[in-house]
Amino acid sequence: MNWFGFGKKKSKPEEAAPEQPAEAPAEQPDAPAPAPVGETPAPVAGPVQGDALTPVPDPAMEPAPAPAPAPEPEAPPAAPVPAKPEGFFKRLSSGLSKSSAQLSGVFTKRKLDSEALDELEELLIAADLGAATAAKVIDRLAKDRFDKDVTDTEIRQALADVITETLEPFQAPLDISGSAPQVLLFVGVNGSGKTTTLGKLAVKMTREGANIITAAGDTFRAAAVEQLEVWSKRAGAHFLSRPHGADAAGLAYDAVQEGRRIGADAVLIDTAGRLQNKAELMEELRKILRVIAKVDEAAPHHVVLVLDGTVGSNAISQAEAFMEAAKVTGLVMTKLDGTAKGGALVQVAEKFALPIHFIGVGEGEDDLQPFIARDFARALAGLEA
Ligand SMILES: Nc1nc2c(ncn2[C@@H]2O[C@H](COP(=O)(O)OP(=O)(O)O)[C@@H](O)[C@H]2O)c(=O)[nH]1
Ligand SMILES: [Mg+2]
């Protein structure tokens, strides 16, 4: 499958580089220093060679999707038509069973009177779908089926239809076809799946022939740096890091500079997610945004908010916080394979009108799927694909 169109177009780094003064920005204290700091690895380790491009087999995973089929000549680069590996829907629907199970049993063959409708509305709200979506489902059912017998399946169908209609406008591929390097910042609270999502994307992109730089911007956790290094090796991406506790904005600055220098297609920047100290986190994110805009005023081209599907409606307050801290441009929801409460995605997308790019359905490199509203809706409603 070809998600990003790298096989088709070759970006020209020269075009991407508007004439900008090369000198260091005044507020950028240590970033522009070309030399690596202390025992930091060289700013950009060469792409790992040898078997780095060979996917690491993950026994828990299903077979990887077939390598990109011959691209159709006229296919638009951003066509959201992913081939899904077998069993993907099953994993999604079992992950969402916590939500869909809430609907079970209650509505098996019974009359849809106003009491039943109230009960259903409560269930939908409890499943984090939000009052607006719950009301839409109720209205639809009431219109067609009021005082008639309804089956469990009819209820689920109405729910799936409403969620599909609600989310379809937000189903949007991640478009990185603009001027290279495209700069992507990954934000979200600790543990939401930022590093993993960044790693999975790096793998996808390099498989499509893209030249990628990753930057370990969560400099507060040594483990996060190592984790990204492992993913970067797996992807065959250039990896940039700094010592523990170093300035993340400086690293981000270097990464974007380096991306321009080597003509990379994309620079993927990881960040820390210490929402406990909101003011500090916001300041750090703002600083990152400020300094990378000095290298390329259009950067970051994407600020991807990674939300954990298991946190339920907490996702809404997280989205609120990150919308404030950084201009979020799109969403990924992870862990929809576990015991997710994915209904909150409906609320987040609607409330913030944010495109949803991908969902995470596992920890392996192929466990990131383009977001398909209909699949998500049917899984959430407990229907078959
Ligand atoms: N089951 C499952 N686990 C995931 C998924 N995405 C990430 N994880 C796991 O969640 C944990 C936190 O992820 P990480 O990427 O380190 O989060 P970060 O702190 O936001 O960078 C790790 O153990 C990941 O392997 C997913 O889609 N499904
Ligand atoms: Mg991380």
C-alpha cells in the first residue's frame, strides 16, 4: 500500500527552501551549534545499513500487508484507500467491545417507547459519545421505529450510521506531499503512544522510499530516546538525539536544519508529554514551534495529537490542553486493540473539528491503520465489518 505517494513523486529540497537568513535565531540559545554536545551521538547518524529496512518480525502480528502494489497511474497521492490486513477489523472491534458491549442485551426485541429511548441515550452518553451524537441516534430511531419492536441489530445499525456520518468528514489522510522536508511534531500526554506512532509512521514512510529524520524530543526520559532509536533503526531513518535533559527546542531546530541540508522528505519530531506541569509543557511546545519556524516559516506542517483510546472522555480535556499549547492539526487514536473506550473520538473530532489520520491497533510496526470512519463506527457499535 502506498500511503504517502513517495514512490511517485520526488520532492526537490531546493524548492522547499525559501531564501531565509542562515544565521541563528536570537532566542535560540544553544541549538544552532553545529557540533554535537558532549557525548551526544553525531547529530545525524547515517541511515542504518544492512537489514535495517527489513521489517522486524513480530510473532504477535498478522502478516504484513503486501508491499505496495503497482500504483495506478492516475491515483491521487492522498487517496485514502488503505488495504487492510486480515483480522484488522476484528482487533479493532474486540478492542472496542468495552463500548459496544454496553449496548448488549438491553435492547433485544423490545418496544421502543420513550423509556427505552431514555435508557439508550444514557448508555450512549456513558460510552463517551457525547450528548449530541446520542441525541442524533435517538432521534433517528424515534423517527422510524417509535413504539415498534426493535432488535439489537437495528439499534446498532442506527448507531453505526450516525457515527459514520459524524466522523466521515474528519477522515483524512496525512498529507505530506507539500514542500520538503515536511515537519511533523507529535504531541500528547505521556504514554499515549507518541513515540510508537512516530516509529510506525517512520517505517511506513521509509518503506515508500522516503528519506526520514527522527528527533528524540522527549529528552526527559532516557527510555524514550532509546525507544525512538530502536524504531528509527527499524525504519532505516536518520536519528537525532541529545543528552538527557537537553533542550528539546534546540534538538528540533537541528533536526529541521538537518532535514533541509540533506534534502529529507520529512522530519518527525517526538516530544515530552508532561501534562502534570501544564505551564512548562506549553512553554516547551511553544518554544519548539518558535524555533522550527525560524528554519522554515511553514513548519511544523503537521502537529499530530496522539490520544490513548483507553482513557475515555479524558481524551477531551487532553485535546483541549494541547490545542491551547500547540496548534494541533490532526489526530491519531491509539490502543484501539486493547480495552478501548473509543467513543470519545467522536466528541474530540466534533468539538475541535480535527482530521483523524490514523488509529493504532497494536504495538507492532504494521499496527497503524488509516482511519476509516465506517470501520470505526461499526466496530464501536459491535457490528460485523
Ligand atoms: N496495544 C497497543 N499498545 C500501544 C499502541 N500504541 C502504543 N502502545 C504502547 O503504549 C505504551 C506507551 O507508548 P509510547 O509510544 O511510549 O507513548 P508516549 O509516552 O506517548 O511516547 C507502549 O508500551 C506502547 O508499546 C497501540 O496502538 N496498541
Ligand atoms: Mg514517548
